[in-house]
Amino acid sequence: MKETSTQMLSSADELVQSASWRAIKAAALTMRPHQIQDGSIPDASVHSEMKDHVDTLATHLETLARDLSHDHDYLMASAADFHRWAEEGFGVPDFYESLDAFRPAVDRRNAVAHVVVFPMYTQNGSRERLVEAVVFDLIWPEHISAIEKERYTNPMFLPVRFYDFTPGYDTNSATLFPESVAVTARVPDGSPEGTAAQLPDFTWGAIFADREAARFRAIVNEAVSITHLELPDDARRLLNDQKLAEETFVLWDLIHDRTHMRGDLPFDPFMIKQRMPFFLYGLEELRCDLTAVRECVHLIADKSADPKVRELASLVLYAVVFDRIFRFPLTGSRERNYDAVAGQLLFAWLHRSHVLHWTDTSLTIDWKELPATVVALSEAINTLYWESIDRPKTVHWLAAYDLVSSTLAPHPASQWAVRDFPLDGTPGEYTDAVLDDEFPLSMFYEALSKKMRPAIDAAIGITGLRQ
């Protein structure tokens, strides 16, 4: 393939063909095996070699900075952080300066390319802070940009598309969050004595919509085939069109992401620093998904809305329901898998409402009744939240368990099902009493899992360009 010079770079596709990207990726791949979990390289015998790779990586970051003007400050800061890490003996990396300089959501434009290089862990991938390098561009068409400004303001939201990446992203991971980058908190210059150290201000959070869409299409198409589910024409179109699926996921994630901070919330909606029963995380994710469905019902009815947005809104219900009932329950381990429980709950709710039927080894859905039944589950979760504003934490937890267990069968050994733990204990004791697989898969899912496993495994590392 013909070499692309850095002076000609105008797209992510050209960027991944460039000598600079290849050198950056190769340097990262060489350093990763020498890092331990905290990101450091303790073996002094390889430090000289690693410094050479850092020099190469930093030089090419600086080269790209001249071409990618929107990321100039970040790329230069990244080069400086790599040099500092090497000069200080490859201890625990601190990429505070470059993380603080990377602000891709400030200027969201469709197809704008970014090169991101950080020591970091990846969600649903490695928990080690290894050097990861990624090329992506933005999925930000005008109709999405307009609806974000007019109706669903979310300035940190960054839907993106993979072009190339290091092994931490050759996984199920579809997020790039600043919280995962290796940084050391510090006191701002000029602060009075005693000021607490702080992390950089986080101004973005990236979702790889192309991976979500590609994975959704691969797994759901397989599930539809196995279960003999007859689909409406528009649902079939969603499963057959990668670009349409990507933009549907962008609209879904745009509304989902902002919902974490909206509504009658009895606790910190993100729950990042809280330790609590894992099924509560599942309820929160499902609350946000079902809110997206409800908002899209309003968009469909709004004749003044952009026709393209209304088209995407009409597909969000299928995306949420299919992803939740087919992919989430069967992806990942059964160890405190809160997304799986949320998917199981939605399936069981639809089944017990007689909207979803498993008869004669075939799945059928009453498409006409589906929206109202999904909204009913949303109402049940919203009522739980509203009532729990007036409840102590552990009472809210017990009420949430009752909501889930009224539809999903708990494990026979569950202490929660019979309240066989000290109700005057600490929240930690409540959490410890939850089984790792508190709500096991039903017989339906156990059988489906065996047939779906090849498709689920094949979707690891998938992207919109690698299907």
C-alpha cells in the first residue's frame, strides 16, 4: 500500500496507514510486555531499550502534532509525559498533563480523527495500566449534533469509531474513559496550604458506537435465526445496515448517558465509588435504557423533529430490547454481572406480560404491545427510585431486590430471598450476602447460551470495519 505522509493526513483511514502511527503502535506493543499491573517497568535491565522506544514514540507524536492541529497540545503533552516517565526510571506512570490537555469533545465534528496514547486499563478488558494506542474518529452527523444542542444537551458525550488499536481493545471493551488513565492527583499551582490533591477535570467520555453496532448486529442476527423470530421490516433493516445501526446507537447512548444525572434519584447515579449489591447497577443501566426508549417515543410523535432523527428514534426500541435480551444475558461471566441481570429482567418482564412468547421452540413478540410493556417496566423502576428518596439506603436495596425477584427467580441458596443476614448490620454486610450469581440464567437462556457461544466469542474485538 502506498505510504501516506503526515502532511497529507485528513482522515483516520489515512492516519492508520502512516509511518508515524505504525511506529507509535510498534513502540507501544514492545513496551507492554515489560509493564506490570500498575503500569511501571521494574526491570532495570530493559530501561535503556525502553528509552529508545519512548524516544521513537514521542518523536512521532510530535510529528503528528504538526498535522493534527485540533490535538496539537495533547500530542505534545503526551510526548513530554512519555519522556518524563522514562527519565524518572519508568515508575508508576503519571500522564496528568496529557490527559488534562486532551479535550476532544470541545470541537465535535463528524469524522474528525484522533490518536490516543495513554498507560491505561480498558473496561471489560485488561485491568492492568498498560500503554494503549488507539486511532478513532467521531460519529457526529449534523442531525445528531442538532438534537444534542436542542433537546439532549450532553457536552461530554463522544461517540466514536475504531480504526486501529493495541491489544487492550482487542476485547469486548467499547468505552474510552479518562478515569482509566494512569494519573497522580496533584494540588493546583497557587493553592493554599492544606488544599487536597485533585485529578484533571474530565470533559469527555467516549463510546465506540461502531463496535456496539457491529456486535449487536452479529449477535442479534444469530439469535433471531436460532429462535426463528419474525421481525418487522424496519427491525430487519436495522440489523442489515451498519451505518444505520451506528447512528441508532449514538442516539440511544446520547440519551442514556445524560439520564444518569436526571430523574428522581435516591443516590449518586453513577455509583462509581460506592460498593453495593450488583443488581442495583443493573437497575440503573436499565432505567437509563428505558428512559431512552420513552424519549424516542416522544421524538417519533414530534412532527417538527428532523426526519432522520425520527427514523433513528423509531429504531431505538428494537436496539434496546434486542441488545438487552439477546446479548447482555449471555456475554461475560456470571460473577456479579449486572448487565446480564438487567437483560434477564427485561426478557422475563416481557414474557410474564404475555408480550414475548416461547412456544414450539420459536420466539414471537407482540410488536404492537411491546412499547407499552417496556414503558411499564420503566415506570416500575422510576417508582422504586421516587419512593426510595424517603428510605434509608438498605431499605432501598431491599425494595430493589423485591422488584427484581418478583420477576426473576433468585438462586435457591440466596440469603437475600429469605433475609437470612443481619438486618441491623452494615451496608457492607448486606452486600457480602449477595451471591456472585444471585439470579442464575433460566432454562431458556441456558439452552440459548450453548447455541449462541460461537457468535458471542466471534464478536470479541469486532469493529464496524472488521466484521
